[in-house]
Amino acid sequence: MTRFLSIFAALLLLGYIVAASFLFSDTADGEAVCNSLEVVVKDSLHTHFINQQEVAALLKRAGLDPAGKPLATIDTEQLETELLKNDMISRAEAYKTPSGAIKLEIRQKIPILRVISLYGNFHVDSRGGTMPVSPRHVALLPVASGYVEKSLATTDLYRFALFLQANKFWNDQIEQIYVGQDKMVELVPRVGDHRILLGSFDNFEEKLENLQLFYKQAIPVTGWEKYSVINLRYKDQIVCTRK
């Protein structure tokens, strides 16, 4: 009798396993639906150009909200492609979780320069692209103004902004970059009541290295207020105009 009960229990367990396997197979083939959308903006501690609600809204507007849809029909690559159309997003990764959710991991673009010019108002990001100005987050960055076209902003100005970002002295000193109609560049410093005429962006590292040396050697003697213009346009020369 005990043996009979053991065999019967084993058959019941086997039947349960077979039934569960069919149920799991049917679910995996398309019956399971997305029960939630989880959005993580991974670099949102100091930058607030886009948030979880806005990411979810982007997908809804595109008709790609995954909530309630069969998991098997959700194309995660399509979700990523749609999100990357947004000018605030640099990376998007979408994947399905074992719990039945769609998880999105977002990284924002990082601005390194603000452009306020006759041709538009935008940011240049750390990869040399452009991004719009956020209405709810102001980044404290060097400002480029004047005749700044996007082609200039994403080439010479981008390289100049990267230099400032990597150089603590000049990042602290340069407040504004003005580009004239003739493409000549003027810098407005934070310290000192003078203008810096950089000229073109050619050899700007060498020009600023010479100027930094001038600051160290001459300014302690003459003071910051002696000159109205410091001209770096000429090779290996610094021409100063007194007030």
C-alpha cells in the first residue's frame, strides 16, 4: 500500500511538472505581458536635463509604451532607437527582466559649452555634438557668443572647450568667448579688467601658455588694472594696450 501511494504521488508530481512546463512554454511564447516600465537615469545626481517621467512620455508619444503588451512583441532595440532621437540622451539601453518588466537605463549628454549666438542658442556636449538648452536646468559653463555657427561650435570651439575643461587655470579664468564676423576670437576673463584678443583658434594652446607666463611674471609687478587689451594674435608675441 505504501509503495502504491509512493508511485501515485510520483505520478502526480510528474503530471504537475509536465503541465507546468506546457504553461511556461505558452507564457514564454507570448502570453506574458509587460507589467511595468522601469526607467533609471544613471547620471542624474548633478545633471537634470531629462527625468524618468519625460522618458516614459517620449515612448507614449511614439506609440511605444510597453506596459500591458506581450513581452514577446516588444522590440527593445526599437525602444532604444526612439529614445536616442532625443537630443538630451547620449545612451539608452532597454531590456526585459525576469519579473516581466521593461527596464530602461538612460545616460544624458554632458554639456561643456553654452552658445548664445546670432545663429542659435544651444549647448555643445562632451562628444562634439549639440543639445538644446534645458528650460529647467542651467549648467554653469563658459559662454560663446557672436557669430557662432554650428559648424564652428562643433569643431574649433569644441576643441577649445575641451581644453578649458581639462585646464583648471583657464577654466576658472575664461568667462566668455566672443567670435567676430571675421572669425577672430576675443576672450573675456573673470579676473582683470582687460580683453584678450586670441585671433584665430590656430595654436591657441601655445598662445594661452605664453599669456599664463605673462600673468605670472608681469602682473605681480604691474597689477591687473594696467592694461585694457592683451593681444595674442601675433606669433610668439604679446602686445599690450595700456589704459
